[in-house]
Amino acid sequence: MLLSATVLAVPLWAQFNTNKSRSRYSHSDTEKYYGLRLGMNYASTSSDDHFFDSSGRSGLAIGAVYGFQLANNTPLWLESGLFYSEKGGKTHHLWGFIDEKVTYRLTYLQLPVVIKYSFNVDDDFYVMPFVGGYLATGIAGKTKYYTTRQVESSFNSDGFHHFDGGLRLGCGAEYKMLYAEVGYDLGLANVSHSDFDSAHTQSFFVNIGVNF
């Protein structure tokens, strides 16, 4: 709610500081920026083991970023940050003749690091494709079995590892201080405890926010 209020309030504040804002937040003049992000993940897990192979479920993403220009007069930027990110998935397990619905909720603290290239489309409008990676550690997880009404931690010896990491790619767009992006996280780390059937996370995400 606070981030949404900020997104709505910033354009009103900018109207009273038009000249200052255009020079301060222009990519040609600014060497660094800070940002707030609010968004949604649509995540799943992929595995040869049916226990870990799941379809998508939605989750919240909220965080802050910091970026700086890698070289003067070059629209190449390095951005990192810290996110609270909800991932997981949903699947069905067969126990004899019982088809049981199971959902995984995996909550991570995620550290993305990406390189962005900024294309100036119009005076105050920029398009920024990016590529990089991320590291994440699980801080909470819950597995629900709907037939047996059982709930257990997802991060246990029979479930998921706390550590995750992989590739991140996508594209962002900035208009003055407002920012939006879409992207994809492809997990490369094995998040299961099995040495024979690996499991990997994957997630589409959409974020909106502001840059200062």
C-alpha cells in the first residue's frame, strides 16, 4: 500500500519540480539511481520427479534496487537490489486411487544483479533490456496436502533446499521517475535434496515502481 501511494504521489510532486526532475533523472546526466519495486511472480518448479514437478502459482514481489552507470557517456547500467519474493507451484500426487492436490509456497530473499542498456525512445521515455542473474535463500515455505489436510515446511530434508540461483532476463521501461518491467527467472541450482532427480524453479515476473 505504501509503495502504491508513492507511485501515485511522485508524479504530483514532479509537477512542481519539472525542470529539476528532467535534469536530475535523465539517463544522460545521472550516474546512479535508487528505486522501489512492487510486483507479482508467476512461478513453478520443473523436475523429473513428479513430487517436485509443478504448474504455476502467483506470488508477491517487493523490494528496492540501486543502479549506477558503468561508463560516462555510455548508456550501460549495473543494477542490484534486495527482494522479498514468493514462488512455488501446485501439483497433484497420486496415492493409490486418491488424486491429492498439493501446493508449494516458497518465500525467498532474492538478490538480483543485471546489466541494462538504455535506449532513449523519446525525451523522457527509455526502454531498457537487461540480462544477469540472481541468488536467493529460502526464509519460509509451506506445503499443503488438501486431501489429508496436512501442512508442513517446504524446506526440510524431504523437500526443498534453501539456496537457489539462476539467470534473469527481461526488459524495462522508464518514463521520468515511473518504471515498469517484465522478465523471467530461470533457476539453475538444484532445489531438491535428491541426487538423482533435480528440481529447478522458474518464474515470470512483472514489477512497477519509481526511480529516484
